[in-house]
Amino acid sequence: MMMAAHLKIPRARGLLLAALLVAASGCANLTAPDDGNIYEQAMGGLAVPPAWSAAADANAFRPQWLGSDDGQLQALIDEAVAHNPDLRVAASRLEQARLQMRLAGADLQPTVTLGGKYANSLQPANGLDINGYGVVLNWELDLWGRARAEQKAGEAGYRSAEADFAYARQSLAATTARAWLLGIEATRQTALAVRIRDAARAQVELMSRRERVGKVSGQDVAAARAQAQTSEEAAFQADQGRQQALRALELLIGRYPSASINVPSTLPGNLEAIPVGVPSDMVARRPDLLAARKRYEQAFFNHEEARAARLPRVALNLGAGYLSSEYVQLKDGLGSAVYPLGGKLLWPLFDAGRLKTQVEIRDEQQREAAGDYARTILTAFGEVESGLAADALLQQRERSLTAQVEALQQVLDAANVQFRVGKVDRYEVLDHELALDAARIAQTRIATERRIQRANLHLALGGDFGAPLPPLGDATTQR
């Protein structure tokens, strides 16, 4: 049996008119604040300079910031994007947010219910058995924008999740680049450590020969052996670090950690100028800042939805069906088609302050979102300024160590010439080789750190590392 509630039409109109007069000024605001207003709300008038404090050349944005167009790095980034488990989790969360957005707009659409009833009991539970079937349409009229505000909040939440997913991809690309650089450094350091170990072993052999002819004491030989053992330990540590770096890279891109991945033997070459632009450009470009801004919009619409929920809710229902009865209680029985039309008005006049408190909670959530947006912006500014300053300092250190390596190479070349003409012996040449390789280790460390800082800057300034976003709704293809 399908039944519908009825309201007397004149009375219903009166109630609706009263609701309109009382609540006309309380409709939800369905226009989100623009980006400038959100920024001002979050930053509270903080003055942002027109250019970054740390000086840098302004060039067009290009992704080749690591000094190399190495195809292996791009291939590794693509592999990480396709197979990294954490990114697959982020893609699943994005899809969940998209489905939640779909649910948020469901209240704007009418619902249609199909039902029916049949019974032949002589003693029905309700005292009157009426059989029938029918279809009922229910539709809540969104007079004050409550459902639309809920829908917009869901959309803002999805856009926030979408931006978070974009930032997760960029972060994964930056992390892959850093792991690749560390793998190259570890491979290079291991080779240098082995060279130093071999040179130290050769010096022990030379010291032993000198001892046999009485040129040095046993104490000198023991000191050389101790130094050789130190070099031996350093070589073991370097190889252990190399294996750990390669396994970390393999895990990152979704491979089994066997430490068998091949990386170049040298670091990328010269680095290009940093295309930093101005701070406001970064605010518009970085996905995590966009995500924080969309969370503010979500909080704004959640507040509007809670405010509109305090106003009357009006729903209409329309049905069509067929009812019948065979019982003697109805003199002539019943068998006819019915088309019930009704309406419903719900106005929460007293609820012990629940809805008002909910509005206050949403107010605080909006303030929290503004504070989170401001914190994210300031953190981003700090990352860029620190990165620019670090890049300038590391560039100077790299130049200094490069000059030191070049000078020590000249000394070694001169020592080899003197060795060939008999002015110095092999032991002194090995000393110069050890000094040169030690300087090369320091140079490699600083060169790697500078390129890692470039990867960090690329992420801080909103670069994409050549990993484009999939079309909307295609996040599941990454799983």
C-alpha cells in the first residue's frame, strides 16, 4: 500500500509564505570567495615582497634543472609514478573524494520509490488490509541553498584532493630524482674509496720494502698498516652505502630491492639558472597551496550549509498507484487508481542549540582552514628562500672544491713527471693520489647536495618534472 501525506493547500501556502518572509535573509551564500580574498583572510595583510630575497636569475621555467637530460632519470620517474604503492593509495583516495562529491549533490535531485503490498490474512495486523502498488516521487526544494552549498563543499573537497594528488606526484618525482642522485654519489664514492684503499695497500708494501733496507722503522710500517685498515673500513662502508642507496631507489620505483639497478658513474653536469619568478606566482602554481585554498572553500561552503540548515525545509511528494480491498469493512470494497500529491514543511524551531552550535563549529573550521592556508604559504616561502640561499652557498663551495681538485691534479701530474726522472719515489706519488681522491670525495658530496637542493627547489617552486596529470576522473588508472 502506498500512502502520501496531504496538506491543505491554503494552509500550506501560508506556511510557505511565512517561511519565505522569515528566512529570505538567511539563504546560503553560494559564491565562494575569490583567491585574493581567501589569501587576505589567511595572511592577515602580511606584506609579500615583489621578488625573492635571495637573488637568482629570472629565466623561463624549464624542467632540466639537474644539469642533465639523462633519459634514465625520466624513465625512473615514469616508473615510480606508475608503480609506487604510496601513489596508488593517493589515487584511490582521489577516487573516493570524487565519489563523495557525487553523493554531495544527490540531495538536489528527486528520489523515486517503487513499492507494493499484498496480503490475504483474515486478521491483518493493522485491522484493515489494503493491497496495492505504486510509485512515489519525493523532492526537497532547495529554497535556501543548503543542498547546493553541500554540493559545492563536496566539489571543493574533491579539487583539494585532486591538488593533493598532483603534489604527491610531484613529490614522488622529486624524491626519485634525489634517490637517483644519491645512488650516483654512492657509486662514485665507492669507486674513490676503493682507489684510496688500493693506494694505502701499495704504501704499506713500499714501507715494508723500506724497512727491509733500513730506511724506516717498524713503527712507521705499523702506522701505514693502520692507515690501510682505516681505508679498508671506509671502502666497506662506502659499498654498504651504495647498496642501501640503490635499494632505496628500487623500492621507490616499485622494484624488488636487489641493489642491482644501474646508475651513471658521474653526476649531471652544469646547472642552469633558476627560473624563480615572484612569490605570488608560486602561490598560484604549487598544488599543495591550491589544495589548502580549496580546503578553505570547502570550509566556507560547509559553514553556509550549516547556516541554511537552520531554515525551514520544504519537500513535495507525488505518487501514482492502484489500491484494492476485498474486506467487508468497506461496503462496496475498494479498487481504484490514486494520484496522491502532498507536501512537507519542517522547521527546527527548538533543538537545544544543536544547529546553532553546528554553525559555530563550522565558523571555527573555516578559521582553521584559513590558518592552515597561511601556514602552508609561509612554509612554501621559507622552502624557496632557504633553497635559493643554499643553492648560492653550495655553488660557491662547489667552485672552491673544484679548484682544489684541479690544483691537486696539477700537483699529482708534476709528481708523476718527477717520479719518471727519479726525483721522487712511488710513495710520494701515492700520497698525492690519496690527497686528490679525498678532495674528489668532498667535491662529489657538495655537487650531489647542490643537485638535491635543485630538486627540492623544483618542487618548492611548483615544477612538474615532466609528469603530466591524468585527465579528471582517470586517477584509478594509476592503481
